[in-house]
Amino acid sequence: MNQDITSELWAQLAKFTINHANEMIFWVNDAGHFLFINATALNLLGYSSEDIKKLKVSDILADYEDNDRQDLRNVIDTHGSHIARATLLLKNGSTVPVESINNSINIDGQVINCALARDIREDLKAESRHRIQRAILENENRQLKSTYHLSDQLNIIGTSRLLINLLERAKRFAPNDRPVLINGESGVGKESIAKFVHLNSPRFEKTMVTLNCATLTENDIISHLFGHVKGAYTGAVDNRIGLFTLANDSTLFLDEVGELSLNVQAMLLRVLQEGQFSSMGSNEVQHTNARIIAATNRDLEEMVRQKTFRRDLLYRLNVLCLVVPPLRDRSNDVRQLLDYKLSQLNQKYAMNVAKPSADEYAKLEQYNFPGNIRELFNLVERGYFSSIDGSLKLSEYLLADQYSEANSALPATMTLREHEAYYIRKVLAQCNWQVGGTGGAAEILGVNRTTLISKMKKLGIDNPG
């Protein structure tokens, strides 16, 4: 073809191609205003091209503040592009999870962010559980995209800012061998976060060893952790290899570590300090380099004050701290978690139960879920096997007393801004209102110290002390 394409024809072809692309395209200026959104994005969002001129990025993204734009710009400037997940707020009030590739371009001194986004609702339904280790090997650069693939396989589902910050922080902690303490309410998925840290660490080739400290007697815990020799106590008819031996070169996850007796705490402290232990009934010293990840739903600082938990052990365990947010602070993730669990059940039992109605989703997103993700998943299973007409109805199982208790703790009318303020106050209180530095609230929340201070001022959060 020798025919020249005029600039006018180029413009028409470019406009046609952009507006008929399957992906959503956003061009945003340095102030956060939209310069252009293609037809695909407008159709999904439900806005007209005139509507969008009045909006900023923060108006269509959940958990997004204007000062987050500078953080994104810094990442793009450093790495050239950035893959991110976010939650779009549609005009009708519903939400859609998306994954976007963000780049910036400087035209005559004006910096423009160019984002190419796609709807990932179907991705979150799909299960791809095969060959986790191969996926990690093929993504040695630890890009954020591989983080999402692995988290999906571990049932860590969602696109809320709180969850994304938690995963990014966990990934930063993964490569070293220092202990990690995971705090969070019952049912939030602390063990899944522990597996996430382990599978992102150099120890991923070996299986993580797990012990629930709340389900065994003191004698059984000592036997499980350190092993025993035949005849060490009544019933010890054979030698037992302890978990510290099995977890050598791997990770030992101690769930509900706050339930350990002071005697076992002292024995655990020795391992953390010296890497040595002895089996029950034996004087032989053994060595281990197992990495310890501990989890608790208890206030260990308060237990230290009550002298039921050793302060020196807390210092040893709490080198790196992760706080898993409760589901009530991640209401945007409820729909994605439900859809994911429903997809699992349909694939396993082939009943093809349909999703809940919009009203059902709305009730669930307002519910407090005192049992967190475990309660939600159990609720989905109950509704799934009780379904009569082939659709999932769950609100009838939200007991009135539980619902009332939830609403008294966190009102259903609480805005996203109020939820954010609530969680920030909770983390600050846990850190004794330390904002910056190691173990400070900014580090736990995954934001810069100045960003957190700015957000605290905006939300009216003051140190009560």
C-alpha cells in the first residue's frame, strides 16, 4: 500500500480503535482530572462523557485519596510501569474489581497518567491451584501481578486497599528469616497470610509446618514441638520427631501462640535465642534454623501486663508485625469473597446455584461478620446446600441478635470514610499511637509517615494522650 494516511484519518482510526477496545482506557492529568475515558469504560461505569468531566479519579475508585496519586507516580517513575488492582465505583452504587497497567508520559511539560484496565470479576471466580512453586520460580522478580495469583490460590481474595497493603507488607517481610507475628481476629485468615509469607520466601520448596497451640495440653505441645524419646512419659511408646526438627530449613507456624503456658513460652524463647532444644526425656542438644511465624487474636501486650505472657518472648516474636483487618473493615471485598466461594462450590458439586440478588449483596455488605471470612464462607455453604430454587439466599441466616450486635459495634450506615478512621484509630491504639518508625502505624498500614499524618488530620484523628 502506497496510499498516505492523512492526520485526519489517523485521528479517526485511533478514536475508533480506542473506543472499540475490550479494555478500559483512562487518561488522567496531574491534578487527578480525566482527560479522556473510552466508551468501554463509560459503559461499565454508567456515566456519560459529560458526567465524567465533572469527576476526578478519587470519585470512581474505592479506598482512594488524592494524595495516593503521588505514591503511584513515584512507583511509575521508579519502575516505568505499575500493575495494580483496585475497585471501581459505578454510578449505580455497585462496585467492580479491575486490574490495570499504569504508565505516565510527559508531553510539553504536562505529565499524563495512562491506565489500561480490565474487569477481573471472572478471573476471581476461576481457580488455578496447580503448581504454586513453578509460578513463583517463573516470577522471580516478585512483581505485584504474581502476588495476586498466589493470594487467589490461598483464598486471600479482595481488592480493598487494606488487603493490598497487607500483602505488599507481607511480601517485603518474606525474604528474611526473622520471626513474624500476625495479629487479627478469629476467622480473618491469619494462617493463609502465614502461608503467603512462607511461599514468597526462599524456604518455599519445603512444606510449612503448623501447630495450633490452643487445642493441646502443655505436655502434648512440648511433645509435638520438641519431640520425645521412648519412655519419656506414660504413653510414649515410640520416639517422636518434633516439629522444630521437621521445620528445619522451612517455616514453623504457631497459631494461637497466646495460649501457650509460661513453661512452654520459656522453652520457645530458648529456641528463638539459641536455635537449640532437647527432646522430652533426652539431654541431647539439637539444632534448628526453622523460621517462626506466630499468630494470635489476643492482646499480647495486655497479657504481658497481667504476667501471663513473657515480655522477652513478645520482643523476640514481634520483630516483624502484620495486622490482618477484620472483614467489617473490608466491606468492598465481601462480594468478591462470596462469588469466589460460590464458584468453588459450583465447580465441586455442579449444582449451578445462582448468585444472590442485589438486595442480598447489600445486606451482606452492611453486616458486621463477627466471625469474619470463616463466618462468610460457612454462611455461603449453608445457603448453597439449602437452596431450593437454584439461587443463593443468605440474609435469612443473619441472626437478628448477631446483626444487632454487629450494628451496635459498627453501624451499617457507617461511610467508607468512617470505616477508614475506625481502622486507623485501631492500629494507632495497638502501636501506642506511634505513627512512624519500626512497628509504627504507618509501617503497619503500608503508607508513608507523612501520608498517614495528613490522613489523620483530614479524618480528625487526634492522640487522646
